[in-house]
Amino acid sequence: MQRMASTCPKQLLSRGIFMRTPSCFRALKVSATRRGPVAAFAAAAVQEAPAAAAAVAPAKSDKVRVRFAPSPTGNLHVGGARTALFNWLYARKTGGKFILRIEDTDTARSTRASEEAMIRDLKWLGLDWDEGPDVGGGCGPYRQSERTDIYKAQVDKLVAAGKAYPCFCTDEELEAMKKEAEEKKLPPIYRGKWATATAEEVEEAKAKGLPYCYRFRVPSNQDIRINDLIRGEVTWNTDTLGDFVVLRSNGMPVYNFCVAVDDALMGITHVLRAEEHLPNTLRQMLIYQALGFPVPQFGHVSLILAPDKSKLSKRHGATSVGEFRNQGYLAPAMINFLSLLGWNDGTEQEIFSVEELTTKFGLERITKSAAVFDKVKLGWMNGQHLKNLPEEESTGMAVAHLVSCGLLASADSPFAAAAVKLVSKSMELVTDCEPEVRKLLGYPLAETVASADAKAVLDDGFAEVAGAVVAAYESGELQAAMDKGHDGYKAWVNGVGKAQKRKGKRLFMPMRIALTGRMAGPDVGEQLEVLSKLASPAEVAEQGAYVPLSDRVAQLKAWLQQQQ
């Protein structure tokens, strides 16, 4: 028996210990009726599942076992990713196990596509799990939708012990109870007659084929206390709760019952989750006690807020891991940023590698106060991680993006790598290279000279510098200077400055506008040097709107003619 008690449910199920059709499930079918008192029904449940009590013992482990249990009803939210990360870090720090469990009992909203997307996002972040729906393990199945026999066996055990009972209340009756409680200013808890119904009343209702659920019988006036690893001591009184549903009339178990059963049978030692789950803990504690399960340690992490201190939502921009991935954020940067939403190592350090986090992370440094999701800081942090990558790796990522977004026709070009290197100093995201390279390729002279910002430059003899550029190009002087590289370009610019008695901004600003069509950007000589690496305009896709030097000079010459 002791060996059986330490065996995981999947192994017990394969040995026939868990019934495929537990008595409480068959009793829920409207067409089914039973004769005899409630006690006889409970006894029958025990008779039909003689090994149920032995089968519910949790998996035992001397090591830390934590879990991340998302509901596959949408995308992986950054809050969920932070919860997964904290559990993963704690498991890796302690040498424990990290379990992925899919809580998909909401059949109307749960989808396999959402589950697959969540798994994809978790893997992109670099979080791996020791047990889960895709890797297996000794305590499966790891989808709640595949564990209904297990839950119903546990309900049978509660019924047999008199800790759960059938309730035939209609929706109208429940609504009337709620309204009465509101009028009397009482908590909206269940006070229906079925908690004290006689065996005859129960059998009469069943004989009529009335649908019913099962409610957990909550003990009266008991204080339930936990020592939360983050929030300290938390106490509830059971009189604030009322008898709650554990199995719906359609045969599906409810969330809190599934969670408590799963955490116990999977041997979870630490439940680390968002503080919004704190109210659920009272129900789960009662279920642990009623089924004789050991209680895990709880730690409820503060919520993640938007900069305006409201709950982070889509109105604040991207909130899912997939959105940030698509925007060009790096997985190590996301891990770094999420780790600091409610935790720190006690120093001023802000940039951490994943390896450092697995060494330094600890529950004692998780804070109670809410964390603020600062996207500006995330961008800065991503930029730091991008700079720390080997140049070959970061350049390759950026070039691949330029090709995938349709800006460049091919990645196999000296221009592509040179262009990325030129604009990388201002990049926080890999995707930032796209608008910067577009600026490099384009030549918005007409827009710039028509803007109010350029008026001072135009009034200070811009036409004189523009004329020198046109003349130097037509004579071949500019091309000859550029053939000598950046130093050759600088020498030519200085020569123009001496001839026109210009220096500093009076020389460099009109020269920038004349050659790039813009008032700001990287060094002009470096831009021209990078553009010279284009062996053919065909290397740039049509949407890149590349304007070669010859066309720039032609536009500049046309503008000068308009001024005459």
C-alpha cells in the first residue's frame, strides 16, 4: 500500500485502480436513478471504487516540484510568462522539477491552437519543463481535460465521507438566494436546503430525473491559515464561503477542485502564482484537508501594472509574449526584464544573463508591491542585450529581418552587413534597422528643403554648397574622393569649406542635406561609403525606394535651377 501511495495517477490508472466511469459520473446522467438513502449511494460509490482512497495519495518527492498551469484560452500574457519564469528559476536554482500543466476544463474557450502557441512562446523564452503534455512524465496526463476520471474518483471519495452532497437547486432558486442575501446584507453564499436534505428527499429528486451538481460541505466557523512565502500570514474564516460546487451537473469538475487535486497528485511542493489567485486558496485548502492531501507552500506574486498604475491590458499596447517576439525583442532581454518585475538581487545590477538569474534567484527577494511594466525600460534593456551579442549574430538577425520585411532582395550582399553596422548604434530592437536603412536608401530632398526646420540652413547659402556638390560630381572629383574611402571624402569636404570659408555646422549641415536629403542621421561620409557597396540597385527591393548618388545629384541640380 505504501508503494502504491507514492505512485503517480497515470500509473495507477493503467493498473485499473481509477475507474473509467466513477459512480458520481453515472449518477449525474439524468436518465440514471438510484434506490435507497444517500448513505447507501455513498457506500455504493465506495464499493464500486474500493481502491480510490489508495489511489489519491500524492507523488512524494524530496525535491522542489513547481508548476506553471495556463489556461489555453488566448495568448501567453506577460504576467503568465513572469509566473512561469519565477517557477522555472526556482526549480533550476534548487535542482527541482518544473512541470507544465494545461488547465483546459473550460471547453468552450480552450483550444489546442492556443495551447500550441503558448508552448511555442515558452520555448522561445528558453523555458523548458521536466514534465508536461508534450514530454510526458510519471504524473500525467498533463491536460486537465484528460483527467476527468481522476477528478470524479475524488468526488466519490468526498461523497463517501459525507463531505460532498448532491444539490438540485435551479438557477432561479440560486438567484433568489443571492438576492435575499443582498437584501439582508449577508455574504452571497449558498444556504440551500440540499445541505441538510434527507435521503428520501434526495432519492425523490433523482427519481424525477432532475439535474444536479455536487457541492463541497464547508465546515462552519473554522479559521484557515497559510504562511504565504511572499505575503506572510493570511487567514480566512469558512463562514465567509458557503458550500461550493466541485462537480457541475454536466459532469465537469470546477477549476478550484481540479487545481487542488492536480497539485496534490503531481506532488507540487510550492505553488507560486499571481496574487489574483489568493482568494482561491481557501477553497483549495479545504479540499486538501478533506481528501487528506499534504498542503504545498504558497507564494502569491503581485500583479503587473501599467505605467498609469492600472491593470496591464491591451489598451496599453502589446501584452502577449508573441507580440513582443514579433516586434523584434530578444528572448534573453524579455527574461531579464520579466525577472525584475517583482524581484531583485539586492544590488543595483539591471542586466542579467539567464545563467546569472538561475544562480541568484530566490523567493526571499520577491517583493509584495505591484510591479510596473515600463516598455521604455524594456526597450533600453533589449538594446543592451543586443549590443552584448557577437556582432556576427546581431548583424545576421538584422539582415534576415531586412530580407523578410521585403526591403532587401538578398542577404548575401556586402551592403546589407555594412548598412546594419552603420545603423546599429541607435538600435534597441532588431526591427529598428528597417526604418533606419530606409532612411539610408532614400533621398527626401523636396520635403526637407520645404520644411520650416531647414529654413535657417537654406538662408545661409545652402545653394552655394549644393552647387559645389553638383559641380564636383559632374567633374568626377566627388567620385574620386569617395574612391579613397572616408578619409578621401573628409578631405574633399574640407576643401569645399576652405573655398567657401565655411566650417562646423555652416559646412556640415548644408552638405548633409545636399547628399542625404535629411537634416540628421549617421556620418554622411559613412553613409556614402556604405551605399557604394551596392553592386547593383537590384540588391534593394522595389519598396526600398533606393535613390543612387547620380539621381540625388540630378534632383539637387533641378532644385538649383528652380531657384534661379
